[in-house]
Amino acid sequence: MSADLLDAARDLTGFDARRVRSGDAVLVLGTEGVGVRTLVEACRSLAADLDFRARDTAESADRPAPGVAVIVVDPSSSVGEEEKRLLDGARARVGTVALVCSRIDAFWEWPRVVRAHRKRLDPFGTLPVFGVSAAAALGGAVDESGVDELISWIRQALDAPATVRDARARVSAGIGAVEHLLCPEAPAAADGDGLDDLLARRRELLAGRDRGRPDRLAALRAGLARARAQSAADLTAGVRELSALAADSAPGTRHREWLQQRWSELSTRLQRATDERIDEVSATTLVGLDPEPAARPPWTETPLPADGAARRRRTGAEDALLVVIGASTGLGVGRLVVAPMASVQTLQWISMPLTLLLGVAVAAWIIRVRRGALDRAGRAARDAEQLAAARAALDHQLGLRVAAAETAIAGQIGRAYERRARRVDEQVARIDESVRRLRGGAVAGRERQRAERARAVHRDLTALVERMWTDPVGGNDSGVDDGNR
């Protein structure tokens, strides 16, 4: 019976599944960055006796066909033509294939993502699906990683007799070929149930081609505006705090170095916070789209402006007036102190020198205090001017950073929707072709009969492979030959 089914599948699809043979190794396939080699390392740590072969692309997988193939997908990205080609090639060469979702420890919504991936890669739901965390398995949490369940399924597939493994592989390869015939890309467009269903599917595809793009762009603009406002507010608060600290700091030759260091720390902290806010907005806006990693350009340094010669305080009439005021105040204080001594006749000779000495001392003290206050005021004014200039430069950089991020993220959104539009156009073209065939009369009837026959063969092959897995001995009594007849 199974030989007849494989012959029927070959007549429908042109693919001879009886040429598929099963080996003893395990082939692990996946696109770049999905964790193929990490999963292989975790599997080898739990099943050192099995031969695991890690391949990142289908082109490098040209060695003899193993007994089991594993297609690795990542819940952090979508699947497309490359993953579909990997799966179709593995089903045609190996037959026994499983879908594995890696990194489930890092994505708590992985079941929803895997359902979407399976709808794209395995719309008929005939392949086993596993969720694993290779990092958890390598870290010792084997029971929670899901890798042990994958190993158990692999052992169940490879421990069967060679004839049973070959039979399973050939029937599974035949199922894959028939499914490819029934559903090359869009299941609804290949069902052939009726013209109305195809037209409804076409309207649905066209309506959802650009869905969500305006909302993403609006969310991008609002999020970046909020990030810009938060960075500007943090910059204003930081400059105000630094100005207060600079006014209270002790004067000296190292004041400039201290102020430059504090400003560098403030600018670095604000730049890092701005990048983090941009990353948050990007992650929120681009969720569900294909990622496009890009290197972020470095920040431009914004040091404090250097002191110029014109910033030095000039001496002149102000200093002369300060000396006069200090001298007069000192003489007045001196006369006030020695006034009681003038009534003592024996001390009259010392009152005048003492008045002069006290006057000079008080005048020097007043001049020193006044000059210190002027120096502090001048230093505070210079610090405020330098911080204002540096603040304007850094605020300009923050604005440029946010504007560049908006351009880059909007470009990613546009390119993602362009790719989606191309895929939709391809599906619409296939639907239009199906509609033309349905409207072609006799051709539509033949296509409908062919699709009905393919569905019947698919149903019988699926039931047969289920019996082969549940009852390896009894399920293989229907005579799948060894491909030599």
C-alpha cells in the first residue's frame, strides 16, 4: 500500500521519495545567528554517542544524508524564504525532520512566535516541534531546557531498525513533496475550494500589506520626541547641579581639571542614557519586523571651552577705590581702638603709631576679603559661561543623535514593509494565476481533481507515517520497498 502511495506522490509531484535513505547521524540546520552550534554543543554534552553535524546553510550540507534533520529557528526574528528552502531541502534529502525553537529562556512569548513560524514553514502541522534552551542545558538545568526531550525523540528515530528508518524517511519525504504541491506558499491560494475564497484571500492580503506602518511611524516620532525631551531635561538639571558644585568648590590651580572631569562624567552619562532611550524606542517600534543590525557612530567630544586672555580681571580704578576704602576703614577702626588711650598722658606717644598699624592691618584684611569675593565671582561667571557653551554643544549633539536615529529607524520600517509588499505581491500573483485557472473551465476541473487527489494521498501518507511511529513493526508491514525494484 505504501509503495502505491509513494508512486502516486511521484506521479503528482515528480519527486521519487523511494530514493531517500536514512543514516545514523543528526544534521542540524539553521540560518546565521539562531544558535545552531550552541544547540549542537548542548546535544553533544547529553548524547556523546550520537553524531551531530552543525551546518549553517543548505549549501554546505552536501554530505551523505543522515537519519534525522533538525531545523533551528529563533523567536527573536521572523522566518522567510531561506528557512523555507532549508526545510524543503531537508525533507527531500533526509525525510525525518523536526522544527526546534532555540533560546526559549530569553523570550517568554516564544510559543506565540513558534506558532507563527510553524504556520509559515509547516502549515499542515505534520512536523514535530520542540522548544529548547541550549544555554540552560549547558548550565546544568537539563530538565528545564527541553534538550532532553529532543534527544529522546532523536534516539527514538535512530534506534529503529534500518528498514523502519528508511520507510519513515521515504514516507515523510513524500509527505513533504505533496505538501509543497498543495501549498507552495499560501495555503488558502492552493486549496482550490472556490473562486470566492481565493478572491477573499486576495483582498485580505492587499488590505494587510501596509497595515501598521503609519502607527509604527507615529510611535517612532512620539517616542523619540519623548527621549529628546528627557535628555534635555537631564542636561539642564545636570548643568545646574554642576554650577552649584563649582561655586562651592575651593579655588586653586586644579579647579579647571576638576570641572573638566565632572563635565566629562556628566556628558558621558547623558550620552549613554540617550542611546538607551533610542534603543528602547527602536525595540518597541520594530517589534515583529526583520532586524537590521547597524553600528552606531561614536559621539563627538564636547570639552569645556578654554580660558582666554580676555577673561582675566583687569586692575584699574576699581582696585584703587578698593584700596582707598580699605585704608579709610582701617584708619577709622584704628582711631576707634586707640581712642581710650588718648586720655592717658603716658600713652599718648604710642597712640598714633598704634593707630597707623591697626589701620594698615584692617585695610589689608578688607582688601584681601574683597579681592577674594571678586575672584570667586569672576570664577563663577567664567564657569557659568563655559558650562553654558558646553551645554549648547552637547544639546546640539543630542538633537542630531535623535534625528539620525529617527531617519535610520524609519528607513528600517520602510524597507521591512517593502519586503512585505513584495511577498504579498508574489502571493497575489499566485492567487491571480489560480483564479485564471479556475475561470478557465476544463483546466480548472483538472486542477481541482489533481488537488483533491493530492489531498487524499497526503491524508493516507500522514496516517501511514503515524502508524510507523506508534507501531514500528506493525506499521511497516505494508511493504515499502528498498528502492531497488
